[in-house]
Amino acid sequence: MSTQRLKLELPSGHDQLLLHSCCAPCSGEVMEALIDSGIKFSIFFYNPNIHPVKEYLIRKEENIRFAEKHNIPFIDADYDTDNWFARAKGMEDEPERGIRCTMCFDMRFERTALYAHEHGFSLISSSLGISRWKNMAQINDCGIRAVSNYPDIQYWDYNWRKNGGSSRMIEISKREEFYQQEYCGCVYSLRDTNRWRMSNGRDRIKLGVKFYSNAMEED
Ligand code: SF4
């Protein structure tokens, strides 16, 4: 393991966390950091952005596999793609990290906050921010906005990348041989990644074939 983890404590005396998870590779380090610190948490998997359903199911099953390995409760929320596409209307050609992504984070945090409110959680966070491809400030803004409707819920803006978190995320993914998704998730990110790959002489993405392993090179 690259760097020793620090012992985490939940803010403001909270005693458990509802952790929105986007996928196994991003949540692996977050989950192990929480487990190592003795923090009680549940995984909330709500990602109606992921397209197509084949990719959605692979990502979800990988996350379930890892949660079961550690006996962490896994909440499998709706795959309400109709709502996601309705909210994405008019933003189809926006670039990654733009307003479509703000909508996408908002939607996932809103559902996480609602679930927390209805099921007795007072603190939420997400694995989304650990990816170096994401804008952490954008993600935190969305998390804070989602809980602003609930005086009883706080958003934890912990930076999961720091103290070696980014490196351990890759190490864990290789150790666990997680499925390695090659695009962010939505149909538009799949389209744009394929366009980029083809303009750089690479083949289109093949779903369901790439897995992390210790033998692989860093991207
Ligand atoms: S690129 Fe990623 S974050 Fe942005 S809208 Fe698509 S799935 Fe959501």
C-alpha cells in the first residue's frame, strides 16, 4: 500500500454515513478508508446516468461484490433513466465538467439526500470526487445544494484524493480486479470518448471487456 491512511472521523459528531457510490473503482478506497476507521456506513447506488443498461449492470454488480465482501449494506436505488434524459435535454453537446455534469451530480445527490432524510441518515458523501477526471468543487457545490433542502442533513466534503487516496484507489482496483470503465457513464460521454479515440487512431470502446490487473500499465 502506497501511503498509510489517516484515521478518519465523521464531522460534527455524526455516527453513520450514507455514501453515494458511482462505481467500485471510485468507492473502493473510500470504503476501505471508512472501514479502517471503524465508521459505520451504507452504500447508496443511484446512477441513472450510466448507459447502456449492460454497462450499468456491470458497474453495479462490481460494487455489490465489493460491498458484500466487507458486509457493507448496499442500497440499490432506481435506474430511472427517463428522468435523467429529461433533465439532460438541451445539454447533449455540453462538454464534460460542464452544466450537464452539474445536472447529473445534482440529480444523484438529490436522491441520496432524500433517501437519507427518509431513512434516518444525517450525513451524506460520495465517491464521485476521488476521480482525477472530476471537478471536486463542482461536485461539492452539488452536494451542498442537495442537502440545503433538509435542515437535518449535512454534506461531508471530505477530499478522498488526499494522503495517497488517489494512488490507493488504483492499487485497490488492481488488487480486486475491478471492471475498468472507459468513459464517465452517460451516452454522451460514451459518444465523445469514442470520437476522441477514433480521432487518435484507437478502436471504439468495447463494453464489459477491460478489467484492472496488477499486470496492466498505468493509463
Ligand atoms: S459526463 Fe459523466 S458526470 Fe457528466 S453528465 Fe455524463 S455521466 Fe454525468
